[in-house]
Amino acid sequence: MSQVTCDLTISIDGFAAGPNQSLTEPLGEGGELMHRWQFEEPESNAAEREGILAAGAYIMGRNMFAGPGPGAWAEEWRGWWGEEPPYHAPVFVLTHHRREPLEMQGGTTFNFVTDGIESALAQAREAAGSKDVAVAGGAQTVRQFLSAGLIDELRLHIAPILLGAGERLLDGVANLTLEPTEVSGTSLVTHVRYRVIR
Amino acid sequence: MSQVTCDLTISIDGFAAGPNQSLTEPLGEGGELMHRWQFEEPESNAAEREGILAAGAYIMGRNMFAGPGPGAWAEEWRGWWGEEPPYHAPVFVLTHHRREPLEMQGGTTFNFVTDGIESALAQAREAAGSKDVAVAGGAQTVRQFLSAGLIDELRLHIAPILLGAGERLLDGVANLTLEPTEVSGTSLVTHVRYRVIR
């Protein structure tokens, strides 16, 4: 059965992004270093990288699409990923500001959802068909979905670095019971797959 | 070559102890739940449990020996572990208050060190001979040793529960570079062995 998954890379001290996120450092200071496992060891981590991009539809927070700071859309903003984003599937962006769907190359369409996470999930499920729906981030959005009990599998990729400050993934999430079902790793990352217990 | 090791069980949100540590709840509220892997799955986690108790000498903070709160010794206090503590080796307790060594049954002797962590480590190395020295806890003591670059191997046992509050293991530790060398686990714990990079 299709499920709702969430892949997230965090530091060993629990941060999903470093401090002072900005347009030039969207993952905050030091945040990019957490992702060395994806860029320096693509083959050793092939299964995990494929898992991240195997969903039939994605959900992301406004900041993950548009960078930090609230406010209406700069209509020319087309995401961080260039003209062919890696999703190759519908992406549902949570926002308070309406915007027409944005069709990119390679099958990615950004759809803007203004009526909340349950609506985004329903639309993503519909779009994904028999495939999984993935909550892509950022941390605040993941926390919302975890707190609402809407995620079935949390896949943490724990980078062996300390950020010391930034945005913690799990702060304020309550009533979450997890069961690790699989662990693996390399010298740059520890992968832990958690099933959310209902 | 013998090394300085540290085994610590933490929650998935990074706490080594829950909030409100007290004489009746020395690990804080919810803290005991992190240790289910030791008590409910002793056989599946046999290697890790043996690893915790394989050192030739131990170092611990005052609170781990005596419970929360500063002040001079209540001389009748003989630790949390009954008359035969599980260490079966010399234990060096960091404190500001002098006290005569306390010999327990089964080879454990608590020695009280008032001149700092370097001195405790030198004494523990001497006592351990060719065996490892283990920093047993609590979190504050581990942070001191990590920050001073005195630990060679950090073995985290990550319990799949959220504590939400309490004492974080890694807060304020700087200049720490780690490399995961081994991962394993069960449904109650994820074991990650980290080598500290110098």
C-alpha cells in the first residue's frame, strides 16, 4: 500500500538546517556540509538517494520552495532547482499566497496549496496514484505532518557533524512513537528508517 | 592500543536525561524508557551491553554517582547500584568535595577526584592498565571530555523516543568531528559507533 514518507538529513545534534538561513545559504551556515553523503558518495548511498526521489508526489513548505521570509510571491521565482527540478512529479507547496501552477521541465509541476496540510495531502495522494507521497521538507513542515500523525515512515540521514544552532527537526513534536526498522551507513552518514507507530 | 570510550543512551531528540531529575527519577521524567533496550532485549544487544562494561576503569560525574544537587557528601551515600555495582573496576568520581575511597563488593572502588578531568583521566589510565578507560556519564561530564578532545570513541545508543525536554548531550560542544564506523540496532535502539577525528 502506498504510504506517506519523509526523508530528512539532520546533524548529529538534531538540526535540519544551520543558523542564518538566507538566499545564498538556504540550508543555513554549515547546513550544506550535512549533505556530503549525497554528493561525495552517490554510489554507496544509491538506494537512499533513489528512495528520496521515488515518490509519486511531493509536499513542501513555502520556505523550501521560496527561501526564508514571509510575504507574497516574487512571481519570477521558480524554485531553487533550475528549470528541471529533480522531482519529476507534482509538488504541492504549502503557502498563504495564491499562485497559478508552475510547470517545469521533466514532469515537475509546482502547485500552490493555500488551505492547509490535510488538503495538500489529499491532493498529493490523488496525484501520486499507487505511489508514495513524500513530505520533502523543510523542518517546520515535517514537524506539522508528524504532529498531525500524517507520516508513516520517517527516514533520517544523520550526518556526523555538529551544527550547534539552527532549526531542530523534532522540537515541539509530541505524541510520536517510532520504531527503527533498518539501519545502514557510511563514514559520512547514518541512515535510520523509522516506522511511525499509531 | 587502549582508548578512551564513552557509551551513552540518548533519545532521538538528543537528550541524555529527561526533565526534572530527582532522587526517585535519576534519569529525569521519561528517561528510564530510553533504556528498554538494555532490560527487554539483553540478548539482541549483548555485544553493546558487554562493551559498556569492558573497560578497565571508569570516570563519572558527581551527579551520576550522587544524584542531582551540589554540596558536600552525605557520607552514607554509596551510589545508585547497591553493594555490588556493575563496574567491577576502579571508578573515578569528579567532585569538588574530598572523600575517602569507597570500596564496594565485586571489585568496584569509587575514588573521588577533586583536581579536574585531566587528573581523573591520568589516574584512570594508570588503573586500567592495557584496558580502555570509559567515561560513564552523565551528559555534562561527557561534554567536558568531548570538548577537551579526550574521547577516542563515542558509542551512541539512540532510543526511538522523544523526551521533548531535559539535558541535551551535545549542546555547546564545539570542534568535534566524528566518523561513524559501525551501525546496528533493534526495534528499541540504534547503535552508532563514532570515531573522534583529531
